[in-house]
Amino acid sequence: MPAPLLSALAVAVATSTAAGTSPVDERPGGPRLAPIKPAAPPSASTPVKAAPRAPWADAGALRITPQVGFMVGRLREVTPSVGGEVTYDLGAAFRVGLFGTYLFPARPSDELVSKFKTRDQDEVALDTELLWAAGVVARWRPIQAVVAWDRAAVAHLGLDIGVGFGLGDTRVPCDNQTELDPNRGFPTDSMGQTVCNPDQAATQDGVIDQVFYEPNTRRPVGALEAVLTATLSSRVGLQVAVRDVVFVSRVYRPGSTDALSDEVLHRASLVLGVSLIL
């Protein structure tokens, strides 16, 4: 074989070996490529780890979530609450459901009593308290992630944005001289006048509160919320929700403009829940 051809062949073999191909068999008779041995299959004892599943339950999952939390009023008073919700997964990023919450307003503070006594009649609606609310909710999940350890899923996380709408009961402070709306069907006193009845006053340590309340009024209630969820298993999840509860209060006060005090009220709340997934 001519010398130039042998040199070209040697360069080609060396280049192939450096690039990671089969090693060269240099036995007598000329350079040849040794056969590549196939990799041995994994043994039965070799663990095979699955990748984490998608971070959202399958469509059709039903979640029952008891909740506890609190709501902050306009004077920064904190009102504890209990409630719950039942939601249904429509697919990878949407849920619908029902919610309900019940609040436990405390005895009026000295600050509330003082502000109520000096409140302008046009601003009386600012003191409206929410007692309970219930309705429907719809949520969309724009963000989801999986927390994994050694390629095994530990928790499925998601951030939901939701809106809710429903009804709730409210109450408004008054005193025994406050005239109530005669067209609302409120109870009348022995003189036939519709006034705030001091018999509604609660007692605390034998002392009658200085703030009474009108009969409860049912009003439309809306909510905007951000909900952080953590699905820990196929049956259990955790939930933390921050909500802005919105409702409109209209209170009859003869001394105010048009005999009405109107306010759009916002109440912030924090809610914690544990979900049972079915």
C-alpha cells in the first residue's frame, strides 16, 4: 500500500479515537476498530425513580376545607372567624365552589364607643359590622410548582386568584334615641315609634354596653382573594387565603344628607384551612 494512503488512514483512525469512538485494535495485520460492547441492562435491584407528577389534582377532585381565621375592621379591631368551603376542580387551572364564614364580633371597645358618639350622621355606615357571609367562588391558578426531594415529589404548590359573590348579615350601632327606617318593618316601641331598642343591649360583667345595634340587615357581599395551596398527598392539602371582603352599607339617619348614609366598606381577612381531597 502506498505510503501516503497509509498516513491518511492513520490520521483518520487517530481522529476517530479522540472523538470518543471505538478504541483501535493494534494487533498485527493493520489498525482495526474494536467492536463496541452494548451497555448492560439495569439489574432488578437498581431503583428506578419516577419524575414528579403534575402539581394539580386531576379534574373532578372535590376538596372539603374547614377554616379558621380573623378579619380586621376599619379601627384595626380583630374579629375571629370560622368557616369552610367545598370546591371542585374543573381542570388544570380552574376551580369553582361554595364558601361560608361566621364571625364573632367582640364587645364594643372604648374607642368604638367614643367614635360612635361623635360620628357625623353622614358617616354612620362606616361602623357597619359583618356577622356572616356565604356564596359562590371561582378561582384561576396562574402559578404552580412542585417541591421535590431526590426526584420524589414532596408537595404540590399553587397560587390561586379568586373572586366570590354572595350574601351576608350586617349590623349597625345605634342608641336608644336613634330613629330607624320606618319602611323597613323594624320593631316599634310602646309609643309606636321605630327606634333603636335598648333591650337589645348586651351585658358584660353586669354593665350594659353603651352601643346598641339595629336589627340585622342582609346585604350583597363580594370578595377578592389570593390563595396559596399545598397538596401534601392524594388526600390532604393545606391552604392560606388573604381576602378583601367588600360590601355596601346603607343606613337610615334622618340627620344625614337625603336621610341616608352610604359607604362601600372593605374588610381584610386571613384564613387558614386543611383540605380533604376526594
